[in-house]
Amino acid sequence: MSASDLLVQKYGGSSVANVERIGAVATRIAADRAAGKSVVAVVSAMGDTTDDLLALASQVTGGVLPSAREQDALLATGEIQSAALLAMALQARGVEAVSLSGAQAGISADGTFGKGRIAAIEPKRVREEVAAGRVVIVAGFQGVSGTETTTLGRGGSDTSAVALAAALGADRCQIFTDVTGVYTADPRVVTDARQLQVIGYEEMLELANQGAQVMQTRAVELGWVNGVTIEVLSSFVDQPGTQIKEDRQVEQRNKVRGLAADTKVAKVTMVAVPDRPGIAKSVFDPLATANINVDMIVQNVSHDGTTDLSFTCGRSDLAAARPVLEKIQNEIGARALEIDESVAKISIVGAGIQNAPGYAARMFGTLADAKVNIQMISTSEIRITCIVAQADADRALKALHDTFDLATPDPVDAAARDAESRA
């Protein structure tokens, strides 16, 4: 079986949200199978199943944070349910199919419950089923650590699919979702946001890291490392999507490729921290031990031997982070601990930013004109990020989209379309 004969696909929760949508996915896969393709499909839990299961867990524990092991055991059932139902739908259409859990598919994860990372894949069972002529439906979002079920965190089904594509030698992985591709900004907020035909791995990785919801960060990393083209497509309309791959024309494209907004962050400030060697280590070591991911970090200028230390983290991590932070505050003698959950991250991303001056000034000027106050700033070679009030996030996105002219088709893409039409 050649790489081009194998389709590895992923269907998100909205794609399998109910019986009708599961049927539509089964029809799509049956058509691919009839066209001579071998299909391995990774599925998420149906619709809001994961949130519903979390709500049930909260009810039975009286709001107490449940055991991480038991929560993973519970949440993994959502994807197993989707996989079994899709296999049944295919069998009802006369297509041989089998559903596999993450463990049965050979996906091994590290031992961090709720935030597992894929450690290895040995898809022996998957290959055997494909060789026998069956469509293989794999429950995403999960692996096995020793004998324990471990989930891969939100968006983990994307990671499962790309990792399987790499392990099986497929040259691409199709991600079917509720949008038609990757856009220059969230089209629900910026109405003239434009779908991109191609975006490079590095740019997509930054967009995903900064809050773009269409792809999971680890999935993009795995595609990049293994040279797997990721194609983002809609489950609901039949039209070309966006390819995430090595973009050899990046230098010829518009410098800013897209915007990202993350409204699920919190800003934490340790007020009046003693300004002495080792304090930063005393703050961030315990957070790392508690598996709390820290993002932007800013330390103010020292006054009278103390300084303020601010950083951002996901709001979903605050329940676990708060007791750790309170203990750190007491140990280092910080005057106060301030947590602000009303902020958002706004980023501009583009590989051309690093080689062209003025983009920071244009971004800051645009936000000033839009009456958006900047609380923190962070940069990389291809990204500029600002922390702003969450109430200002939509206004900031719209203003920046206009400033960098992102609604205008990229000249490289336009030239490619013209060449295709002449051919």
C-alpha cells in the first residue's frame, strides 16, 4: 500500500455530534473506500460529550476536583463511543469496519493524566485491519501509559491523527472540522477574514500556540517533524481547505499571515517580590512540578529591593495553580498575589515579520487608535503578542486585520489560481 493510497482522517466533535452527522461521515468514508482508498479515521467525542462528562464528575464529587486517573478513565469513553457508532454506521452501509481504542491502536502516552503526550506508536493492529480490507476507526484523545488510560488534553484527537499518519507512512492527514480551513482571523469575529490556501508549519504552530482554535499545537509539531502535510477541511461543505506544510514561497507572501486571540488566559502577578538571585526559580519550579504551563513572563524594574513578577497561564489551570501560588507567596514573602481572569492574548503572526522593521510600531499604533490598552508584550521571531482586556479583544482583532490588509487575497495564491485556470 502506497502512502497516497492511505487516507488518515480526523473527525471532530461537531462532525460526529449526532446520528445524522455520523451517517454523513460514514457516507464520506464509504465513498473514499469505493474509490480504492484505505481509510484510518480518528474521532473525537460526540458534540459536547466531554463537557457533559466533566459536569457529571463535578456532580458526583460535589464540586471537589476528581481524581485525575478516574477523570481520564471517564473522559476516554466519549471517543470510544464515537468510534463504535461510526464503525456500526459503516457496517450498515456494507463497509467492513472496526473500532479501536487508543491502546488497541498502539498509542502509548506518558503518565501525566489529563495532559499526556504521545510517547510512541506501534500500529500493528491498525496495519493488520487495513490489510484485511477494513476501515479502522480509532478513538482519539487517548493513549495508554503502562496499563493506565491517559488522555492527551483538549485537541488531543488532532495529535492522535497526525501521529498515526506519521507512524503509518501516510503523506498527509485530513482534519475534518466545522470550518472550511485556516483563516487570517476568527471569521466569527472578523467578518472579512480570508481563508488561507497554504500556511507553513512554523506560522501555524505560532497561531495555534496563541489561541487559534482550528489546530492543536502538538499536532502541528508532529506534522512538521515527520513531514506530514495536514489538510484542514469542512465536514459540511465540499470545497478545498487549507494545507499546512513547508511553504517554500513564504518570503513572497504578505508579511503578516494571520491573527490569533486567546480569551482563556489569566494574568498572575506576584507583588513586591524580593529582588534577589533564585526568586524566579522559587516561583516557576513549583508551578512546573504541578504541570502548570506558564506563558508570557514580565519582571518590572526593581525599586527598594522588590519587584513585581507577572506571567500568564490558562484559566483552566487556575484551580490547580492557586494553592501552589499561595504557598509560593508565603515562602518568598511577596506582599500580594493578584489574579486577573478578564484578559486576552492578541497576536500577529508571519514569517516575514523578522526581516522587516516597523511591525511592532504599527501594531501598537493600531491598538492605541482603537483605544485598546496594552498590559504586557511578548515577541518571537515571527510573532508579536499583547495582553489586553478581554472586553477589548474583538475590537483589537478587527482593527489589526484592517491595518495589515489581511482581507486582500495574497498575491502568491492569486498567481497560483491564475496558473491553474490557464492550465
